[in-house]
Amino acid sequence: MDGNEEALLRKRSNDLILLQKINWIATAVLGACTVILLLWIYQVSRQAIAEEQKRIQDLESEIVERKKIEKNLLLTTARLTSSNTDLQQFAYVASHDLQEPLRAVAGFLTLIESKNKGKIDPDTEAWIGYAVEGAQRMRTLINDLLRYARVDSQGKELALVDCNAALQTAKRNLALLLDETETEIISDKLPQLIADEGQLAQLFQNLIANAVKFKGPEKPRLILRVVQRQGEWVFSIQDNGIGFEEDHAKRIFVIFQRLHGRDEYKGTGIGLALCKKIVERHGGRIWAQSQTGKGSTFYFTLPVISGGDSERIAQSK
């Protein structure tokens, strides 16, 4: 019995020692896992904190940049307001103070010419004619500048407009020119949209007159098309005129820019710039494609009537 008890005691002691070793090993493994987990949590937290700090820095930089942009926008707005005021003052001066002396100069020169008919030499008559022509050209230039300056300041409120009616107005205004040149105009049925009807008629008139002015050897033939694309109407006016080099496609819409001398084609160089200003006032774009000797196509876009526009129209009825 004593031997059995000693064997059992040794067995239990060995089991206890083994259990203690297992506990130590488990504790060591658990401790190592805990350390690794803590290190991983620390690393992840550190990375998250670094990313958050970077995001905050980016936000702060963006806020600073936006404040700069807002400040610049305010300055630009103030300058534009000042420029518009100056432009309106110029328009007033041009329409009153500049026109009157030009009329007086042209009138007196014409009076001198008629009163001395046959008494002055041909050179003097020619000089008087040049002076009268120059005064008239200056009046035309001033009137064109006034129309350009007043696109924004004196434009009518945008309302529902039938483009077909605006086109007919343009054709009536150009009736004499169209009859003399036997111009043919082919047009799609045009849409209704929100616009300034007077300016829309002026837009059609300038583009048609431009096409007729730069006509080729054949009778002028204009094709007006319109398609709807991604919330806007895309208008095109194709002609069979003399065309121009594609490199000049942007230059022709800059005020006072001319591709031909005044002796070749009359004009002030404001017509297409006025078209651009009208289209941009309506939220559209204008451009041209051409090839020398093969005619030109002028494109412009105007917004399609939106749901908000329809609601406003319905309320105004």
C-alpha cells in the first residue's frame, strides 16, 4: 500500500508540474499575443491618427485656399461692377456727347460741298468726301459699340421666345440685302426657349449678314439646322461663302478683329463679337468651322427649357 501511495503521489506531483509548465507556456503565449495585439493596435491607431491629421491639414489648406478664392472673387466682382459702371457711363457719353459733334462735322462738310459745288477743285471735293465718310464710319462704330456695351446692361428680361419669330424678324430687317443678293435661306423648324427676343433676332441677323457679306461667286445659300443635345439646343448656320482658315476660328469673335481689310469688306469688326456676347448672356457657347473657298458653319448653343423655367412661365401667365 505504501508503494502504491508513493507511486500515486509521484504521479500527481508530475501532473502538477506538467500543469504548471502548461500554465507558464499558455501565460507566455497569451502575453506575447497581447503584446503583439497591443503593438498592432498602436500601429493602426498611429496610422489612423496620422491620416486624420493629414486630412485636417488638407482641410485647413483647402479652407485657406477657398478664402483666398472668395477674396479674389469679391475683388473681381467689385472690379466688374466698376467696369460695368464705367461702361454704362461711356455708353451715355457716346450716345449723347460724341454723336452730336460727329453729326455737326458731317453736316457742315456736306453743306460746304453743296454750297461750293463746281467752285472747288476735285481734290478738295474728294477730301471733303473722305471726311464725311470718316465721320459716318465713326458714328457707325459708336452705335455698334453701344449695342455691344448694352447687351448686359440694357437687355430685356429673359422670357419664352419662339425662335422662328426671331428669325423672321432678322430676315425682315435684312430684306433689302437678301433681295439684292438673291440669298436663299433654308431652315429647320426652330424650338421655343427662354431668351431675350430682341437679342436673339440680332444674333440671327448678324450671322446671316456675315454669311452674305462674305459670299462666294455663287448666290448665297444658308442652311439653318438645330438639334437637341444634353440639355441644350445646338444651332448651326452653314453657308457657301469664301470661308476662312481654321486657325482664325477663335480670332473672329474678338472685338475689332478683322480677317480682311476695310477696303475689301466694310464693317467695324464688332458683329461676331456681339454674337458671342449675346450667346454667353444666354448661357451658351459659339464657335465656327471653315475652310478657305468651301464656306463656313457657325454653331451656337442655347439651354433647353428646364422644369424650373416651365414653372416660372406657367406662373407668369
